[in-house]
Amino acid sequence: MRPRKTFLIAAILVGWIFTTYLIFIKNFKESNPQRDQSILQKVHYLEQNIHFAEESRGRLYREIINILQKEEKTTSTEALPPVVNNVDLIEVPAPIAETPPKPDGSSGLEKFQQKYINGDVNSPIIPVLVFACNRLSVNKCLDDLIRYRPRADQFPIIVSQDCDDEATRTMILSYKENVTLIRQPDQSDITVLPKEKKYKGYYKISRHYGWALKTVFKQGFESIIIVEDDLSIAPDFYEYFLGTYPILKKDQSLWCISAWNDNGKEGLIDGAASELLYRSDFFPGLGWMMTKELWEELEPKWPKAFWDDWIRQPEQRKERACIRPELPRTRTFGKVGVSNGLFFDKHLKYIKLSEEFVSFTKMNLTYLHKSIYDDMFLNAVYQSPVVTLDELKRGLVKTTDPVRVAYLTKEQYKRITKSLGLMDDFKSGVPRTAYHGIVSFFYNGRRVYLAPNVNWKGYDLTWS
């Protein structure tokens, strides 16, 4: 290669490095921690400059190629070296065998390029996986997901359809490039025992979940938000998951983030505390985020039916907790389904959906880490005065501070919860929303903790 060409290439390289250096030095010098509202804001502020640097690198590669190609025309003694790491030529992972060769939708799962999959904890790429079957009202769910989505590239919406219902498929496809449709290929009947025939729908749901989660996680995503086709979402739904994502990734005592509160009815929640979050031993579901690591743990033993009850068993939960909100960020409108409206008229239709936008990504949520939360929460509970159910209901409690109602037996717990309008059932011995056996709720304008004795020994599997 001629010295003049070598010098030109070196000059281009030095220029690109110097430009990138100035971009970052300028940003860090000009950053004022008091002015910046969060680290995430700062990262987003730098993204445009990072993108510029990447484009510059791409232009640099192309310029080098042009120089070398011109050089090759003038001499045949030097071979053209291979081009590597070209940012414009990143390949997409090949689709897996279980995925139909041509997924429905504008461009299938392969459109998610690898450079968009591997995000860090401050700017993760989290697909929203919507489970659909034959509800035409899936459009309500999709309308919300698209309306409140801050960035399409950060939250790609993937609809996985079972049931082979053509009208529902047409409805989903009408959203064109806004969603990607994948279809569960196994539509065969499922053989069950005669006594379980009425539960066949739960077998199909579990089969669908297992296939869809495997399909999407194999595309390389680090986490997924799971939504069903009968859910409405709050305006800060995405902000909630973005804010809690770093905690889920760092705290090994957590295994999910849920947008749902099983006792999130008007009168049982503090409407002025929309930013309040809890740890819960009860798996809530109904709009929740899981990691690839959890899926890799659960996939080999995924159940044939009743996956949500199965996931709540001690063998799966392993004493891990979920994060859940005071005010729900999801609300179900699906009265008709395989559960035949169980709990809907009595409970689910009264769930209050949060309407206030909370900037969770700008909040300090480190209090949710187990090492901090347990001492703080348990001290607050067991330092609060004990009152009776009768005193609470009759308005005889003098203080406006948090109070505690004690229970010792399963029968006492069910009597208290039914009287107060709380969910009274257990799953694998765990009451809904409970943490260390404690259920936190709002009643007559005050915080109330329904709690076992301070020497509580753990959940009793017979309480189910």
C-alpha cells in the first residue's frame, strides 16, 4: 500500500476517535447531577451521540473500503482484507424450528435485529408478549399497548394466537407494522381424563404459554412482559416496568414484576399513594415481567395444565418474591373465558386502574431490595398498634396511623378477609398479596396490616 494511502486511512481513524472523544468528554463535563433528574435521563441524552459515533464508524469503514478498492485497481500485489464488525451488516439469528417459517404480520420475529435485543439495565429492549385466542376485543388491549408505548423499538409488541380463529387473526393483522403475529402451530386436541374434561381449556392455555415463551425467548431477549388479550393498562404501564427492571435483574430474591394488585379495589387502596410498591410472596400474574434466566429454569418442567397455580408452588417459587403496586397498572375486562367468569362479578370488575403517571425511572426504588425492605416493612408492621376487626369496622380506632389486625388460624383469616372485602383464598398456602404472611391494605382512610404473630414460621400448605 502506498504511504499516501496509509496516511489518509490513519488520518480518518484519528479523526473519528477524536470526534468520539470530544462527544463524551463534552457530555460528562457539561453534566450537572443536580440538574439531571436521573441516570437514565443522562443515558438517553447520550444515545443520540452514541448513534452518531456508530454512524461515523460505519462511514469510516466504507471510506477505508473505497480507498482499498481504488488501491486494488492500481496494484495486484496486495489483497483486499475482509471487512469485519461492520455495524451496517449485523445478522439476525435464524428462526427456531418451532416458529412457522413465515410468521404472520408485516415482517415476523426476524425483524428484531440483534443490536436491538441486548439492552443494558438502563435501556433494555423488552418485548410485550400478548396471548390471544378468539376474543375480537383484543383490539382494546392492543390499542392501549400502542397508545401508551413510549418507543416501538424498545417495546416490540408480539401477539401469539392460539385457537386458529380467523376473525381474531384478521383483527390482529389490521395493526400492520405496529404488532407482530405468531401462531401456535399445534392445534391438535388434547386427551384428558373424563373427570378433567371441563378443564381441557387450561391444558391448551398451558401448551400455548410454553410454546410462545420458548419461541420469543429464543430470539435472544433478556426479559419479556406478558399480557393477556383481556387487559387494559395504565398510562405509566411501561414506565413502571422500566423503573423496576434493574431491581429484578440485580436482586436474586425476586423472580417477577407484576402490574396487578389482587386487592386493588376502590376503598382497599390508598388512592394518593400511586407510587407505592411492595414485595409479595404471592405470584400475581395479570401483566407481569419475567427474565430469560427464570424461563430457562422453568421450561424443562413446564406443566401440562394450570401453569399459574403450578408456578405458585414452593418447588417453583423457592421463597422468591414479586414486586406489585398499591394501585394496579392493569385491569381485566374479560368476563367470559375458561374460568366462566369466576371472581369477575364479585371482585375483578371493581379493580381500580391507576390513572396518574408516576415517573418510576426517576425514583429511588432501592428500598425494594430484600436486604433493605424486610427490616423496614416488618418493623413498620409489628410496631403498629393491634386493633380488633370490630373496632376497625365500627370506626372506633382513634389513631390515623397504621394499625394491625392479628390472625392465628386459617378460619380467622378467612372470616376477617370476607368481612373486609379482601380476597380470602390461598395458593400453596400463600394469601393473595401477602409478604411474610402479612396483607397490607387501606380501610376507612388508614393503612391496615392483617398479620400473623411476630414469630411466624412460614406458610402452611394445608391452608389452600
